[in-house]
Amino acid sequence: MAESWNKKDREQKKKKAKKDKAEKMQERKDKTKGSFDDMIAYLDENGNLSPTPPDPRKRVEVKLEDIQIGVPEYVPPTQAELTRTGKVTFFNTAKGFGFIKDHVSQESIFVHANNLSVAIKENDKVTFEVEPGQRGPMAVNVKLVS
């Protein structure tokens, strides 16, 4: 459709645009109007936002002494906590490496012949410690379980 160039049409278009703009502005104002109660959000007992106030019967009292701010003191793990048990799933004696499956985590851990105290073979039960290696966890101090 071709644009009209006469003055009357331009004025009508300006009035229509001005009217549309005023209507949109009024709609935005109407959306933001609301009561104070509509704007309030509450936290429930689990810390989630809720439109209703929490039930006072579910309120839990916390003692001031139980609140710990900061990082707890580091307690180094004991030797018994570091030592794991597992089963040798694969060991190549010619190449000097293999894998041990941890009994607790079912994680497969690499073991090298340099970290053995005695020779091991597949299906042997062993105790070991885990240290980070170049490509992931690595078993060290590997010993046979009798």
C-alpha cells in the first residue's frame, strides 16, 4: 500500500501513534499496580520462596552455640582411613602395570610395578593407598592381604 503524503493523513498517523503509546503506557502502569500483600514473598522451612507465610508449628529453634561460622579446623586423615582394600582385576607383568578395583567405591585404580612391595597377579586381594598420578588416581604402597 502506498504512503500518503498529505498533511491531514500525517497528522492522523501521529495521533494514532500517540494514542497507541499512551495505551501501552497505561497497560504497564496497570500491571505494576497491586497491593503490598501481592508483592510479599515468604521463605518456608526448607528455604524455598512461597506466597503464604510459613507454619509456626514447623519452626525449629537453633542454639547460638550450634552455629559455626568459617571453615572447620583441618583434621588430617589417619592411616587406617587412607588405606583401601581391593582386588587386582588386570596386571601385565611384562609391561609392569595393571588395575585394582576398590571394594568400597568400585573405582578402577591404576597400579605400576614400582609401587608394589611384592609381586601380584590377577584376582589377588590387596591393600593400597591412593595418590594423584599424571592421568588420574594411582595406587601406591600395594601389599597382599593374607
